[in-house]
Amino acid sequence: MNVGRSTLGFAAGVLLVVLAAIGYMLSPPAFDPPPLAASPEFRNLPAQPASETRPVATTTPIRTEHVKVAARNETLTATIRSPTTPGRHPAMVFVQGSGSGSGSEFTTQSEWLAKAGIVTLSYDKRTVGYNFRQRDFSLLADDALRMLHTLLQRPDVDPAKAGLWGVSEGGWVVPIAAASSDVAYVVLVSSPNVSPLRQVAWALNEQLQRLHAPSGVRDLLTRAMGGVGFDFLRHDGVPALQGMKQPVLALYGTTDPSIPFVESTETLTSALHTAGNPDYTIRFLAGADHAMRMTGGPFVPDYLPTLANWIRDLPRTAKPSVPIAGATPVQRFEASDVPAAPWYGGATILWLTICLAAVGYVAAPVTEMVVRIRGRDTRLQAPVEPAADIWPAVRRRLRRMAWTGLGGFAAVLAFITLIVLFSVNQAGAWPAVQAGWLVVRLLAVVMLLQEVAAAAAVLSGLRDGWEPTRWQKSVLIGVLGGTGLLLLTAAYYGLYAFPW
């Protein structure tokens, strides 16, 4: 008994609607951050005082030293650059952002500041106790303090002007270290000041808005983020900000796509007011990106002079006449939390599903190999005609299903990687994002159609008298069941949602 194409098409259509409904019912609340209503003070900021950006002489000869600093569970390599002029000088430690980085990324500004009369230290980030899934900001803060203590032991460093500089993730690290009285000042560059999850979600939303990505792309990515169980993503940095008693310089770029800079500033000022600390200077630099550069190139002209003049002129610069100044920042959306995934949307269930599907797919070739080794070819085990010819056709369908399932999973990973890459370079991004999303959804639909067609072929064979062997049953259960799990997973992540 053969099933007609119209019947298969109808069955596939019904299953598509069912999966779309399942995805809608099982999905967590939608992530849709509202527009930000910024406070009036951010709508027209005063210009940055000219004295802060005055030219800085960078002609002082410098020396470079490489040292080893003992930290918890490992030894870190640091590079110190210092002016050769006599006397004590201001000093600063660079604290890195996210990722495993090298202190060499600070070479340009380290040398510039040293030539301006400021001792600098940059160091390679730890590798023990820091990875993609786990990071302890308190441990990183301890590393930063050990580096600062290394500088404080030097006779050419002025302890009253020795502080910490932190960028991005360093904005959660440096305030923790600032609880130490040894930290004379704090510099925060592109500091989020909201939780890591809210910062990443805000950056993702901004990224997808600029890429003109379909709404389903955001649903896919935010549902994946909501299922991630990394504790550090929920880190609350406000208590550490409220503990800062030192002068604070915070710098933000108006073209930074990664930081909700208006809310970050509001969080910082509120925390400092709670701490009773009026000594803060917040500057928005026009055209600066996340690293204070112009689209990844050279530093914006005012960044290094602002930094050097503020540090060298402490304590006079600790309490500026204008606390917040510079180019007017525009933040379109609030930094909102990603809704937490239900238990069935967590990372554990996701990987369990993928593993079960993979086991099911592997069952087919392994079963065939075992049968051949034992001398029992499954193609010859159906003596009743016409059922004897059913298994080869079914097996071909199952193989195609397995390859499609693997291809769909690889396509989703490649698509997410594509989005990440476009956060750095968006040349030609819109067509690529649209095409990538189309490929992902088409593979999901092909997987659905193959499931329906294979199930229909099996049912037809059973009705015609086919009696599958135990080995064939194992293959059918593995591949059909594995694909069924992937279909449910795809439904949860919105790959069958309407509109298309």
C-alpha cells in the first residue's frame, strides 16, 4: 500500500502546525526589550572641558621589564613600562576584558602613557580557573591586586597615584579589587555595570537590529541564552560599585555596540551616590568603539590625553566641575534580562537530546555492520513478496534523515558563529544573515518531511506484510526517534514558528 504525495503533504502540513503550536506553548516569555526613556541629563550633555584633552608630551625615554608574579594556582607574566626620569610617578595596572588575552594587547597605550610619565603594567590573563563556562571575578580581582602590589614595591611609583584600569569585563573585576585601600583610583573603560547576561542580551539585540535579522533569529539566540546555566552571567556588580571610595574616571564610546552606556552610567552614578562618593568623572567620546578606537583602528584623539591628564593631575581632577560630559549618547533600548528557560529548555536537556539523537543515528551503521559480521544480511530476511524489497528503500531514507539532522545541527552552529563574526565586521551582513536563517529553517522543514515520508514508508511496508527483524527495528527506533527529538528541539527554538 503506497501513500500518495497529497496525503504525505497534508500530514507534513499538519505536523508543521503542531510543531509550531508546541514551540509556542513550550517557549519561555518573549525577549522584547522596550525603548529606553533616558533621563533629561543625557539628552544634551555639556562639552568635555578643553583642559582635559590638552596635548600631552610623550618624549620621555622609557624602559621595559618582564616580570613573573605569583597568583593563586599559577604564575602570571607581566610587562612593566616606566619612564626613566628620576622621582616617583603615577602608576596604573591594565585589567583585561573577557577571553584569554595577552598583556601585549595594551602595548600601544602602555608605551604612550609611560612616555607621558606614567608607570604601566599589563599582564597575561590567567588560564587556571577561567574559561568559557566558569569565571570568578573575585579571583580576577585578586590577580589585579597582586599586580598593583608589584608596582607599589617599586621606588619609582607614587603610592598615592597608583590605580587600576579595567575594560569591559574588567568593569566587574576592578570594583571588587577597589575594596582595597591600596587602590588610589579607578578607571573604567566601556564598563557594563549591569549583569553579564543583560549586557550580552542588549548587545545581541542591538546587533540583530543593525543586521535587520528576522525576529525568529532573536528568539533562537535568546532561548539558547536563557538555557545556559553559567552562574557568572547573573553577577550583580552594584555592591562592588557601592564600595568604591576612590576617584573614578569612566569612559564610554558613542559608537560602542556592546554596552548599554546610558544605563551603565546611571547604575554607576547611583551606586556612587549611595556610597557617598562624589569623586567621579564620566566622559562620552564621539566616534569611539568598545576599545576606544575608531572602528577598530587607531584610538580616538581624545582618549589617551583624557586618561593621562586625569591621572597626572590627581587629586585635583578627582572632582570635576562637570561630572558627566562629552558627546551625547543614544541608547535605543533598555538592557533587559533574558527570560530563564524552563527545565526542558536547559542546557542539560538540550545536550541529552542531541546525544540521544546521535546515538540513534549511529545505530543504523553500527547495526548493519554487526549484522554483516555475523553473516546475516538484513536485506535477505524478508521472505514475503513484495515486502522483501522494502528495507533497502527505507534504509536509504534513514541515511538521508541522519545526514539532514547532522547538517541541520551544523547549520545552526554555523549561523550563530556568523552572527558573532558580524559583531566585528558587518560588511555584506544583511544578505548573509537572511540567507543563513533561510538555510536553517529549510533544513528543519526537510527534516520534518523526511520523518513523515519515512514513517509512511514503514507503515506501508507493515501493512503489506513486512516483518522487520530485531536489528531493523533498532535502526528504525533509533533514526525515527532521534529525528523526532530533534524536531521537538527545533520547535522549542522557534524553527517552525509563524510568520515564516
